[in-house]
Amino acid sequence: MRKKLQEKAKRIAQNPVAQRTLISMKPQKSVWGFLGVILFFILPEIIAYFYGSDITAYASSQLLLSNAIEMEYYYKMLIMMFEDGISYTNLAVGFALLVWLFF
């Protein structure tokens, strides 16, 4: 089974379509590519690290007071995003994309 997976991974790595897809996913070497990685992957995790419990407490208190269904969904989404704190996976992906951006 392990050999089979390794062979399949080698075939995918040597496939020209897979190589073109990987190249097309690479962020552009520009200010916008850099800022995009920072804003979408790294900054939310920094905010979650420092202010996650405050945001969760605020959203929980506002959830009890909200009467509009849209606001209820908004506060539930905030709670869901920040209740677990920092996501090391998201940080790792962000830093990997930054390294990939510069090489």
C-alpha cells in the first residue's frame, strides 16, 4: 500500500498538468501578493492570539441581545472563528506561502 501511494505521488509530480497547476497557484511577486498572504493567513491568527477571548466574549454577549437573524449568524460566526484561539495550521500555510513567494 505504501509503495502504491509513493508511485502515485511520483506520477502526479511528473504530470505536466499538475506542474502547471502548481505554478499557477503561486502568489505573484508583488506587494499585493505579499499583502494578500499576510492579510488572509497570518494577520487573523495574530488577532486571534491576542484578542480571541475578548472577541468571543463580545460576540456571546451580543448574541443574547440580537434580534435580527443576520446579526445572529454574524455573532455565531465570530464565536466559531475565535473560540479555539490560534490555528497553527493556518499560520504554517501562511509562512509556507511567504517562503514560496520569495523563492
